[in-house]
Amino acid sequence: MTSAEARQRFPVLAHCAYLNAGSVGPLSSRTVEAMHAAEVHALDHGRAGASIWEAAAATETRLRQQLAAMIKVPAEKVVLTTSTTEGCNLVVTALHLRPEDEVVTTNAEHPGLMLPLIASGAKVRQARVMERPPGEALKAILDEVTPQTRLVALSHVLWLNGQVLPLAEIKRETGLPLLVDGAQSVGAIPVDAIVADWYTVSGQKWLCGPETTGALFVHDHESLRPQIQSYAASARQDAGRLALVHMGQPMTAGLLAAIEEFPEWGLERAAEMVARCRDAVVAAGFDVRTAPGQATLISFRIPGDPVAIVKGAEAKQVVIRSLPDGWLRASVGWWTDQTDIDQLIEVMLDASR
């Protein structure tokens, strides 16, 4: 399958420069067909027969295996979730942090991780990585570690500028439990989650699956003391016992279809296209805060109101987003081609005049 053939599987790309997978990725025809087939089967055959449950369990098993292979961990250590936010909350609440405990994170975290940390009651120390070049991120993080630090919790890829944090070095240098928000990494860059103690996955972003899908890698589920549990806790013996929500068959079927459609050249292609896009944004004279050689998010700004710019771009079939701090962000995936980049630059130049 060539990149052009793969691109044709996403109907939205026929008329739109879709550059916001960092929020929600595009849906392919195959993914929607898999979801629809599951719904039709439930409509015709019901949702509670023994054969229905057996088929659902088989789909979930296959999905866990596929997700595990993508992030290079054992399948029995993967829990299906509805989101990265759910995964972060599962871990943080099960650690029973106290006011005298400290957590080290960064000043560029998404609320899906930051808010659970704040709610834990522990003291949250934020390494100031946004103001420093990528090469200084490790030092910034280590500078915040103290004898009271019980957890390091941060993103693999920062949602505000696409910066990739050095997880292996952070784990090696601190020796502390490591919770990783993988919302902007899985499906975008190579991931080896085994370096972390817990690593979250978003299904709806770079994997292009349905919304309210995701996963959590748990290195040792017996080390957690969950404060909230479900039927899974009595039915499973592996990490799956931490699951809170039974994911509907259309969701698991859709995410499985999306992952099985992921091309083997996808990550390499994404790296190539994001480099091209960054070069084009720089050449256009825009202010860019994403360093070269990072992940698949490009953060930039042009004169004008960011919210109005995003709305105006959408009207011209270019989908990007504005960030809370006033910058714009373009997400570049393996499905992106040069026409998308050219369209982005054209629309942004028009908006900046």
C-alpha cells in the first residue's frame, strides 16, 4: 500500500487538509465499517448471548495484543480504557499520594495528567521545560527531584510544542516510578513503553480510532491499590483487572480495524512530512517554537486572534487548533501529503495579511 493509496481510505482527506490528529485523528472508511458492522450485528442478534460475549472477548484480546505490539510490551500488561485521562487517574489514585509526597512533572502538561496530579493532594513540582531547548529538558526535570519525590509523571511528547522527552534517561537517572502520558506519541513516533512503569495510550488521536478508546500499560498491577474498581477486578488476574469500563463492541472493533490498517512505514512517513511542514512554516516567516527533529506537532503563531484564525482556516478546509497559551498547532501524520502543507501555508499567509 502506497501513501497515496492509504490516503484514499480517509474520505475527509479528499477535500480537507486535516491537521489536528493531536486532538482527534481522521477516520478511515474501514474503521467506520467495522464499527457499523458491530452495531448491525448487535441490532440483529442482540447484545447478551453467550456467543456475543465470546466474540467480544476475542476482539478485546486481539486489540490488547495489537496495542501491546505497537508499544513493545506484553499483552497481559495492557488495560483497555476510554482515554489517556482515565489511565492517568487510574494510576494516580491507586498510588495514594499524601500531602508530604512530591510529584515531578513539567510546565507543559495537558490537564488530563496535570489535574489528577493536583487532585492527589501531593505537592506538584513543575520542571520548566518550555523555556529551555530540548537538550536541557533532562536537567530541568532532575533539578526538581528531591528525597520526597514519589513519582515522576510527564508526557512522552509535549502537547504544546511537540517536544520529545528522554524517558529512558529520566528513568535511569531518577530511579523513580514513572507515569507517562502517551497521548501524543503512540501512532506518531516510535514507542518503547517498557521503560515506564505506566504508559497511557489514546485511541482517537494518532491511531485514528473511535473516540472514548485508549489503553494503559501497567508494569506491575499488584503494586497499585485501586480506589475504584469494577467487575473486571473479580474476573481477571492480569492487568486487565484494573479496567473500569466495559468498552462496547463497536469501539473495540473500530480501534482494532484502525490499528490493523496502520502502515508499517507510517512512523517514517510521519517524520518525513513533519520535517517538511516545519521547514515550510519557517520559510513562510512564521514564529515557530517547535525545535527540529521532535515529534509530529508543530506550534507556531501569526498575527491575529488564534481562535478566529482557526475558524477561518476551517472555512477554507484547513483543520488546525489554537492552544490555551495563544499559539497555533498543526498535527502532521503519516496520511499528510505535500498538498496539505501547501494549503496550510497559503491559508496562514492569507490570515496574516
